[in-house]
Amino acid sequence: MSVPKKALLIAPKRRFLDLDTTPPTCISEGSLIVGNVHGSGQFVVCGEVNGDGEIEGGLILAANGVWHGQIQAQQAIVAGKIIGGLSVKDKLEIGYTAVIRGRVSARTVAIARGAIVDGDIEVTSEAAVTEFEEKRS
């Protein structure tokens, strides 16, 4: 049985966390990391980081997470607080609890109503910034 060419090109939209099968690196609530963070794969931050970040994968900054420094990541979901800047190569989602004090750059940006971004937002593609109403709590 042959599959039509069009069917091969359509892939379901998935969150970037679904694409990585390795366990994430977790910085748990109550933890404090002082120094620069470098790594690949997914990072989930529920604690605090004081230093720059260079992540070759996805970043999730939970609502109780705080990051002081410049961050580079492949993709990111931000619900916590960033004091510094954020540069994302692909998709960036900013949740309604997020507070970002610094410059933000990403290929695509989706920002929830209620989020605070105190700095410039640069979209590196032709896409406009997407605003949404947060449905998750």
C-alpha cells in the first residue's frame, strides 16, 4: 500500500518536550546554582540560577524559578523570572506568570496576557508576536 506524498509531509504539532526522549536536567525548588550553566537536552528550572546559560536544547523556567543572567537556548517556556536576557533560536512561550527584565530574542514568540517583559522583544522570523490567554494554571 502506498502512502500519498502529502500525508508524509504532515506531522502533528507537538510541544518540544515531547521530542526529546532523554530525562531532563532538573534544578529543583530550593536549589541555588551559582555559576554559568552549559549543557544539551532539556533543562527544567524550579530553583534559582545566578550565572549565564548556554543550553543546546529546551528550557522550562517554572513559575517559582528565577534566573539572573543571560540565557541562550534552542526553545523555551518561561513562567518564572529572568533578570538578564533571553535569546532563543526557535520557539519561545512566555506564560502569564513570567517576569522578564532584559532583551528577548526568538524566531517565534507567544506571550500570555499578564506576562511582564521589561525590555525589547525581537522576532527573528517574519512572524508577529502571538498573544494568548493562558488556559493552564
